[in-house]
Amino acid sequence: MWMQTCFLWGLPMGRRMRAASRTLPLHLTGTVLLLAATLAASKLAAHRKSEPLVRPLESISWNISGFVAREKPYGDEVVNDLRTTSYLSRIYQKPGINADLFIGFYDQQRAGESMHSPKNCLPGTGWEIWDYGTAQVPVNGSVFTVNQYSISRDTQRMLVLYWYQSKGRIIAGEYKAKLLLARDALLFNSTAGSIVRIVVPDQPGALDEARSFAAELIPQLQQSLGG
């Protein structure tokens, strides 16, 4: 496979993609495309402009969909590992259920500073992802698709909603997010964006509560991003 990949980089771009689709299995073609997009974005690292938030993340309401928040700060070690430009971490509470909210914002993304996907981070902290799919979140007449994970650790079972949000865009898939990031770097000289994660207990009614919470959160975050 490595010899095939090296050979492909010697071809013009259009022939590379056509050759990749013929010589690589379908699940590897996406990997090659993602690698190409990542390399293209990396070439522009020195020319990217940072895009600060229009409003700080702290301006997001402490009361969302009937939940009331309290701070949940991270330690310095975690913050340094995340390498965010800004982040928001809160526990939102209402009778019978809590919602753990994390938003990580990057004013520009470089190698080693891109967003940490829960798909990789959760198993690293002992959580097992035993089911995954997507959920639909209606917002002001539009419907957005976000990731939905069911996770467990010891006797705990939780539901996770997460997505990637940038100015005017909400994406669930990692591959698509990386490809559009590369496009933004090439066309708009910008790689700013955020990752949003909501965790609720896996219990009756929790998914609807999380979707309602996300529906109110999304437009508020868009205001911070400048969308």
C-alpha cells in the first residue's frame, strides 16, 4: 500500500484521484483523500490568519432549555493538552438530569493543534463506545445532523452528542470536517472552528433533552463564531 501511495503522489492531481479509486479499496480511498487534504492545508500554515471569536464563549447563556449551569474548569494539564484558543466547560442541571457541556474553539488549526475527536479521546479515558449513529437537531427551521454515541464505563452509561461547528457550518463526520477545513485554508485562508460535546446520562428521555439543549445552544455559539 505504501508503494502505491508513493507512486500516486508522482501523478498530476486529477490522475492521482482516478488512479487511487482504481488501485485502492474504497475504505482506503477516503484515507488517501484525507491525507491529501491535510497536506494541502499544512502547506498554507504560514499564511493562515487567525479568526478570533466575535463574542466570548462565556457569553453563552447559563440557562439553556430549562437547565441551569455551574462551571466545570479543567486543570492546566488538560488545557495544555487540548491546545484550544478558548474553551467552555460547564455542568447544566435540571431536576432528574445533568448535561455536561464542552466547547473547544481554535482560531486557527495547525498540525498537532486540531480538534480532539471524542471517538479517540473516550476510549483513552476508559469509556467503551458500544453504539454510535447520528441524531437530528432542529434549529429555526433547519435540521442539523450531529453524532450520537452510547458509552459505558464500569456501571455508568452515558449518551454523547458532538459535532464540529464553524462560522455558518455544522458537521458531524470527521472526514468531511477535515476536507472542508483544507478547502477553507485554500480558498479563504481560514481554519477557525470549534468542537461541541454534550454528555447526558443514558436514561429515558435523555436523548430528547440533549437534542433540545443542542437546539438552543447552536445559535448562541454561532453568534460567538460570527455566523
